[in-house]
Amino acid sequence: MARHGKSVTMLKKIASVAFLLDGLVIGLGGFGHGSEAATLHAAIDRFPIDPDMHSMIYVVWYFLSGCMFVFGLTLAWAWWRLRAGDRRPVFAAALIGALYLATGVLGLIYRDGDPFMGFFVALGTVNLLSLYVLTADRTSIRT
């Protein structure tokens, strides 16, 4: 029985690290996304798009970058609270994971298997699986 307890503890520690790293990748992804605005400009500036639509594309582009950063902060906060045994952030963390997973799956379908969309599948899956392991029982985990 003691051996089983050690393996569960190790699994929770691995899940804890995976959850935190996943959140950091999601958050830092906002900076990567924002830095690609120059690529977006190069791709669409040459087309005669209505100026209101043109500027709104950039507003949404940077908004999405900010959302990714806030998602990362939320997941880091959730990780911190989960370590203390507080299960209240589980719903928010699971929503972020589900959004990433759904976006990845639908993106793979819509974009004809674009491998980049697999990254969203991976981030959402790691989030949800590690969250499940971390919350499978009432014990807190410290790493």
C-alpha cells in the first residue's frame, strides 16, 4: 500500500508540473501571437479591405493575444490555489482547457489537418488530464 501511495504522489507531482508548464506556454503564447501582427499586416495590407474592418482585425488580433496571456495567468493562479487544496479554480481552468481542445479539434477539421492546430489539442489535453489527476481526490499537492 505504501508503494501505491508513493506512485500516486509522484503522479500528482508530474501532473502539477505539467499543469503549470501548460499554463505558462498558454500565457507566453500571447506574446508570440502578438508579435505575429507584422506577418498579418504583410498578408492583408495589400488588399482593399474596408478601413473599419481592417482596423478591427488588428483590435481582435491583439485582444486574442491578451486573452491568451490572461488565460496563462489564470492557470498559474489556479495551480497555486490547487496546491493549497482550494478546488474553486477548477471550473475556470477546465473551461480554458476545453476551449483549447475544442479550438484545436475544430481547427484541425476546418484547416484540413493543419499541424499547428494540433498544438491547441495538446495544450488543452495536457490541461484537462493534469487537472483531472490533481483533483481526483481531496488531497493537496505541493511541488
